[in-house]
Amino acid sequence: MAFDTGVDPAGLSDDDLFRELGSLYRTRLHTLRHGPDAALDNHFKRTAELETEYMARFPGREVDPDRLTQAF
């Protein structure tokens, strides 16, 4: 079964793109732990679409060189 993952990320405003990414990140663990394979596949695909769009829009994003060593 194929699922439509949503609006084309290129058509989203910056605010909508951030909102969509935030929603995915909030639901990630629940989808991983409890979603059927189709939901998890859909989550992977949508995450890749949105993150690819983010990287295209913000190639000079602020990068914290200590990010890998920080505990959150």
C-alpha cells in the first residue's frame, strides 16, 4: 500500500517546514516503537523529504563544532 506523505516540501513556507519537521521529531519514537512497517516507511520517507528541503534552503546553517560531545 502506498501513502502520500504530504505537501511537497518545496511548497512549504519556512515556518511550515519547521513545524512539519518538529511534528516528525515529536512522533518519531512512537512510530518506531509502535507503528506498523508502512507507517515507519512513511516516516522515513517524509523525514528524508523534509530534511533534504531544509538542507537545500539553509546550506549555511549554524553548526556547533561541539555538538557531538554535548550532553542534552
